[in-house]
Amino acid sequence: MLFKKSLINEDVIGFLKGVPPFQFLDEKALQVVVSGLSMEYYPKGTIILRQDGPPSEWLRVIKKGGVKVFITPDKGEDVLIDYRGEGDAFGLLSLVGGDKSRANIVAVDDTICYLLDKTAVMKLVESVPAFTEFFLKSFLNKFIDKTYEEMHNKSLLFGGGDKLLFTTPVGEIAAKNVRRASDSISIREAAGIMSEGRCSSLVLTDGEGVPAGIVTDRDLRDKVVSKGRSADDKVSDIMSVSLIKAEARDYCFEALLKMIRYNIHHLLVVDHGRLTGIVTNHDLMMLQGTSPISLAREMESQHTIDGLAPVARKINEIVGLLLKEGAKASNITRIITELNDRLLKKILEIGEKQLGAPPLRYCWIIFGSEGRKEQTFKTDQDNALIYQDPRTEEEEAAARTYFDVFSAFVRDGLLKCGFPPCPANYMASNPQWRQPLGVWKKYFSSWVYSPTPEAVLKSLIFFDFRPIYGDFALADSLRDFLGSFIEGQMVFLGYMANMIIKNAPPVGFFRSFIVEKSGEHKNELNLKVKGIAPLVDMTRLFSLEKGIRETSTIERLSEVRERHTIVREHAEELEHAFEFMMLLRIQHQFEQIEAGKNPDNFINPDRLSNLEKKTIKESFALITRMQDIIIERYKPLIW
Amino acid sequence: MPAMTVRKERKSAAAIEDSRFVVIDTELTGLDERRDSLVSIGAVRMQGGRIGMGDTFYRMINPRRSLTSESVLIHGITPSEVETKPAVDVVLREFLEYCGDDIIVGFCVSIDMGFLGREAERLFGHAVGNPAIDIQRVFEWLLGRGFFPGGAGVGLPRRYQLYDIARYFDIEVNGAHNALIDAFITAQIFQRFIPAVVRAGIKRSEELVGISRKFKGGERQHYFSGMFGF
């Protein structure tokens, strides 16, 4: 009919062609999608879906505006899952699950969405594998990662994620496009079908169409290639005839149990006696987020640096894997921190074992981004050592000798594990940064009382220290000492304030971005220097003003909210801005790693979505506002 | 085409989110109800605040009166284009079938209803019975209550048209125009109104019908969409 092809629809088709996963659809399929599409408008602040409320009836694709996805845990504060902007979609999980909404979704701006109803979505899910795959990757893991980390307030690497195993039915994550073929075909034909369909398994059916066996990638590897078997043999010779099944409504952990019990990686999923899908161990791993767990366990079981080094080098890989599978970027830093912490502790443990017990109590501290728990892909060594004040010269001499060897061992160990030395030599292996507590206190007070530019620079790095191993009381004592005199040190704090206000946000008069004018990063913006560093620096300043002990920017902000009357009302915005910038940076760095480039901090604002642009501008505006507050506060000291 | 809805006693008594609306726009050879006639009808259906992108109606009509050079310029519909189109009788029948008993929504809808009513009268002996909502009236009503940024419609010309309201709400009005696209624009404007009228305490569609009938508007005047002679 004529009206089916209206100009209105042409616009929508044009829009969807640029939006994954709809861009995978051909023109005809798009026409069908659009004919069933509707459109809604939500003023800013509208709650579109409510956690634990009724499930979404639609898959919504954002045409304009943006939404915030967050979870309200049983106790504690809201957990931000994601911001979604133009071209992003939401509501699939609860639409498919049909039980309840998994998260709160609120319009952060006046927002227009296209709505696709359940029947249409299910049709796409069944007929277009790329469609399902896209959503599984982009939705599920964001929830998994967030859920296992924060909702349950458990350790990052253990527990938490397991919960989804107990609450998600197999049918929900199973691949729906089961490839089938007759069991009379040859191995070569079977392999051909599998590689064409890019699937790791193939179900073979007998003359009556009843499933008779399954052949997987592993069978081809173990039973054909390695055995030198002819590919012209019948596939029935190598297929597994014991078909292990899971009911679609079984929970994932039951499926996992079966896989472990039968030592298999593929499970057929059956719904009311009908084969509806296949679930693989990879699917379950994605759900469980086991990769970092297994890595941590592997690390734990090593006893030598040589054994540790290959495991350590997997950290970046695993981070890449998590990100690739859609894990939330802002948590990646925490995963990196957790894994790096474990690795460092292990190295220190091995060092003590090899060199014997230290002559004096000591504490190994880390600082900089490690100290703030804000590491991304590339990390240098930034560490130091505090030891107990020696009572005698003999003790002093013994300590010097021991910690000299010990710190060199740790430096070399970290190097073997892929952590390059600090170019500025801020490492415990440098005698300057391997000192008794008393000397450290002198360092700190001299930096504060004589704030030369060099001293301020050092304090920026060292004041973010946190203890990692050994006697934490030493680090605590140093922290107490700093807190006891820093408050009211207006000259020193004024230096910091000056440094902060000199770093103006890169936004021009007409709210356009100011980018690099030339060179390798022409038209790009240094996110670290212009976005993240100012937030870190001002948060540190506010924390030092109030003697706050925390070192991570997020934790500092939550303390600032409690104790800093002037900054209190901005704490939440600062946190939001910081989380956002970090997220952008990690996504950017990951893209670079994916493309085989070295990760850097330069982003091109033109490549950001409108929502991202808007948020980043708001963040810069916030930085400017905070700078004004700092100027006001330190007026007599500003030059 | 969607199935007809089951007739309820009074459609306009339903809650806004449960109401079905047909948002229309017509193109005319001129404004004189006795001499001029319909050139095209465009419509988009809404269920509450949801616009059905695939559930639209658009027909060109072979007008009884020959197109004037003015109307050709405005609508871009040339005589040769409409010569081959069905007569108003066929199109009106289809259109009323499409409408069912949904509430009709339009910008200065009384004009559209006037022309549609005249044709219906001639064909079936009675006017179009659907209740109607005029978004221009609703807009004035909301402005008068201080809704929307700028309060009293800052940035709107004193005599505004459909597109001025659209631009006011940042709704895209670029590209070619016909009755369907204008109906779609009208629907998007109406869509923006819904959260506002709900905040204003209006729950049922009949209240909007009432506002459209009684409310005479603010001080500002408006142009009728795509009109001439004013």
C-alpha cells in the first residue's frame, strides 16, 4: 500500500541504518521493523522503567536525548550502570525475560525513543543472530559486571557474579540459532556448515529429524585433526551421541554443573521437549565474569616470579576481554587495581620468602594512580617503602642492606611481570624513597612548609599513597602525621590551588571544544590533563584541607560530602563528572588497544555522541565553577 | 491496516494514556468551504503519547475545483499529480474507516473538520462525529498556565504557524512537506503536550476536547497552517 512507504518512514530507516544492531538488517527487514515502530517522548526526569517494576513491553532506541540506567540495591546508594544516548537501546533484557525490569531508567534530558514491540523483537532475535549477539554483549555484561561488583558489596573477584547464575534461566542466554544438519553428511561438510555459520557446534539429526548427536569445535580438533582422520569420514563417526540437555527454565548454575560433570562445553537447551538453543561454557563464563576470578586464583597458586610473570601478563588481556564483552568501563579500573594489588602482594611475599624475614617492620606503599585505585591499561611502577625507625646504628645498617636487596628484587619482579620502572624513579629501589618513618615525616613536612614547585609536584604524587603490604600501622602513622598539620597550611594549599586554577577547561567562548591545533593530536583533546587531572587535583585539595585520609577520588568525594561544607553540594556532580571522564578514557584506550595502537589520552570530540559531548561540556563547566570557588577561597594567595 | 477498535460508550472519557488519537492534517485548494476542496489528507495514529510510525494514512485527492496557482506553490502538488488520484468520495470513506471512533487531533482542527464534515454531509448525510482536539487551543491554554520554557511562549512570533510551534519544541521541520509529514509534526507537538497537560491536572481526553471547544486562546493570533488569504 502506498502509505506504507511514507517519507516519515524513510527518515526512520535512515536513522536505524546508522544504529547497531539495526544496521545489520537489510532494507526489506528494516521496512518491516519500521512499519511496526512507534515513537514516544519523555520529558527530562521521566522514569521510563522502574527496577523490579513490570518488564519492558518494548525495545526502545533513543532517537534524541539520553537516559541513565541505574540500580538501587537493597541497601546502599544507587549504582550507576550506564548512560545511553542517541542510537543506544534499552529494555531488551526485561522484554525478553518478561518478568520484571532489571534497572531504573530515567530520562536525563528531554528524550525521544523509537519503540519496537516484543513480537517484532523476538522475530529479529530468532532470525538475525548478529542482532542477538549485539545485545547480549552490550547489555548483559554491563549488568553482570556491575551486579557482581557493587550490588552485593562483596569482594570484586569473588562472589557476587555467581548470583546471576542462580537467577538467570538458561533459555535467556542460550544462542537461539541452532545449526542442524543430517547425520549422514561428512566431517568436511559439517565443518563447512560450522564455519559458514560461525558457530562452534552443530546438531546432527537422523532421518526423522530427531537430534542424534552433536559435533563441536573440540571434536574437530581432538578427534579429526590431531588424529589424522580423513575429513571425508562420516560426521556420525565423531559426533557425541549422548546429548546433554538443559531445560530452558533451568537456572544457569544447573547448566554449569552439567558441563562440569560431563566435561563438555556445549549444552542443548530444550523448551517443552523442543530444541530451542545451545548454551556454551563461554556464555556462562560471560555471565559469571569468571575470567578475573580464575586469573586471581592462578596468581595465588604461584610461588616464583617466573611462574607469576606469564599470569601477570594476562591482566591486560583479561581486561580487554571483559571490555570486549561489554563490561562496564568504570569498573575496569577497579578490576585492574584488585589484580595488580594481588600481584604486588604476591611478589612481596615471594621476596620475603627468598630473603628471609626483614630486620625491621616495614610497609610497602603505592601512590599516584595506583594509590588512587585509578589505574588503566598502562601502569608504571610507583612505590616506596617506609620502615620502622631504627633504634641503633646496627639496626639502621641491617635495614639498609636488607631493603636495598628486597626493593631491587621487587622492582625486577614487577618488571618481569610487565610493569616498566617509573621514569622519574619514584620507586622503593631508589634509596631516597626507602626510608624510616621519621625521614618520611620530614619529607612531608618540608614539602608543605617550603612549597617549591618541585616539592608541590612530589606531594601531589606521594600524598595519594596507600599501604599495600607489611605493617599498615606505619603508613597510618604517616597519614595521621600529614593530617595533623596540613590543615590551615595556606601557603602550601595555595600553591596547589594556583596549579589547579591555571589548568583551564578546553571550552571556548561559544561552548565549542578547544582542541590541539597541530601535531600528532591535532583536533584532539587531552582527556587526562584537561578532564581527569583537574578533578583529581581539586578533590585532593579539598581532602587535604579537611585532613581526609582516603586516596581514591571517589572515596575522597564521599568524605568531602560529609565534611567539607563549601564543596559539599558539588560532591555528587564531581563524582558524576569523574566517573564519566574515566569511562570515556577507558573506552577510548580500549579501542586503541583493539586497533593495535598504544593507548593514550587523546580523544576527538567530533567522534563523541551528542550526549557525551553534552556531558563532557557540563563536566568542564563544573570544573570552571569549582575553579571559581577555589579562587574565592584562596584569593590572597592567587597570583 | 489495524483492526477497528471496539466501540466504547464515549471514547473521549478514557484516560489520555488509554485513548487513541488520529492526528490529521489536510491540504486544501483554498479556505472557502463553499468553493474550495480537499487536495490531500494525512494522518498518524497515536495510542496515548505513542506515535505509530507504521500506522499512517496519506491520500491525494482529485479536487473538484481546479488547483489555483497559489495552492500549487504552497503544497507543491501540481494538477497533473492529482488528476490520476481518486475522488474525494473514495478517500473520505477510507479515511473515516481509518479513524474509526478515535479522537481527531489537529492544528486549527476546526478548519479540517469543516471541510471533512461538509464532504461527509454530502456523502453520508451527517458530519464527522469524532471528538476533536485542537493543539493550537491546547497550546494557548498551556502557555496561559505558564508551562514550557520561557513561560508565555518566548521566541514565538506574534502570529505563529504550526512550524513555529514545532521549532519552539525543537521538532524537526526540514525537508519536503505534505499532509502526512505535517500530521506527523502535529503529532510530535501533541506528544510534547501530554506530559504538560497531565501535570496541569488533566486526566481524560474529553477535558482536552473541552479546552479545544471552549478556550478562545491568548492574546496572540496565529496563522492557519499553510493558509492563504489572511
